[in-house]
Amino acid sequence: MTETPTDIPTDIPTEAPAAGFPGSAMWDTRYAAAATSASSVWSLDPNEFVAATLADTTPGTAIDLGCGEGRNALWLAQRGWQVTAVDFSGPGLASGHRRATELGVQIDFVHADATVWRSPRQVDLVLLAYLQLDAAGLAAAIDLSAAALAPGGRLVLVAHDVDNVSHGVGGPQDRSILTTVDALHAAVAAVPEVGASGGGLEIERCEQYLRPIGDGHAVDVVLIARRI
Ligand SMILES: C[S@@+](CC[C@H](N)C(=O)[O-])C[C@H]1O[C@@H](n2cnc3c(N)ncnc32)[C@H](O)[C@@H]1O
């Protein structure tokens, strides 16, 4: 059988139910359409907040939750991080895997739902970039991220802010998958205690972040929190 650019490589472990992940279809269609025209949905460059935040950080182990086509995971791996990149879209992962092969970097891709997937090991960094989940899904992903962090490890999150709909450029317009500074404070405060030390997450930074786009800007919200 001939492999298509959207086939999930056999070395990517999958936790997908037989019928596939409910909710991944929209992403699958977008990534598959891009891949079949030798293009991509997102740029090859890392998100600017991710790059600015992590450029001077000593590489360690990382999880990119909702990695899409892997732009941030690839950037981290090229800088020496050992990255596990998780997404529920098979075509997205297939594109990320193909790019990693082209660039000669090693990434452990996992086909899983970020709201239920549990990392088998603790890491130094969990990255969530524009995961676009509803409040319950985002809270679950943040809880699981806290559990996946080693003490002292960092959660780095960037998302579209609700204010982007009225004051920003581009991005999804469905408010149910956008978030706010207050909602992120509440989600972090609700993280159950994790690990033998019973630690949670301590916020280092949580604020709106204006990302320039053309003559305007997008309104993002960013969170950096450290596992106690
Ligand atoms: C806007 S894209 C961002 C991709 C990537 N983080 C980036 O910044 O380029 C959102 C990604 O989240 C993934 N996603 C959404 N819900 C998910 C879930 N419940 N589990 C795993 N991945 C999910 C989608 O498949 C998509 O690749």
C-alpha cells in the first residue's frame, strides 16, 4: 500500500479509540489538506512568545501538548531539548514527523487526547500553545501538565484571549475555546496537589500579551508557572 503524507507513521504510538478522537476531524481535515498540497497550516517558525521565553533556558526534557505540525517542538529539539509532542490529529503528527525527519531531529510523537493523556515521566517543561479547549478541557490539560512536571519544572502556556474577538486580529471567534487571565489564575489555583511533596503550581507570570500582526495585533494571554 502507498503511504500518503497524512498517514500516521507506524512508530508513533496511538491512544486513539477505533472510531478516532471525537473533535479531531476539523484539525485532521486542515492538516491533511495542507500536507497534500505540500504546504502547512502554521508557519515553520516557533511562536514568538515561546521563543522569547525559552531561548536562554538550558535544554532538558519537554512535552509539547497540542503540538499540531510541531513548529515549537521542532524548535526545542533543534536546541537540544528531548521532546515528547502530543496531539490528537494524526495528519498533524504526520506532518511534524516528516519535518523532524527532514531536519534530522528526534522527537517522540504521541497520538493522544491532551485532556486525558498522562505522561509516563516527569519533565522540565510542559508547553501548551493555542490548544483551544473549552474551560473544562483546559483545566484538565493544566492539571495533567502539573502532574507531568518535575519539581521546579515550568508550565509555559500561550492562548488566544477572549478580548481578541473585540480588540485583536485573526484567531478563532468562538469564545468558548478562548480564555482570560482570570480563568488561568483560577485553573492554576484549582490544580490538585501533585507528587510526593504535595506541590502545586506557582504563577510567575500571567497577563495579556499583544502579538503584532501586520498593522495590528492579536490579543494573547500567556502563563508561566513553576511546579513547587
Ligand atoms: C491552534 S493549533 C496549535 C498547534 C501548535 N501548538 C502550534 O502552536 O502551532 C491547536 C492544536 O491542538 C490540537 N488539539 C486540540 N484539542 C486537542 C486535544 N483534546 N488533544 C490533543 N490535541 C488537541 C489540534 O489538533 C491542533 O493541532
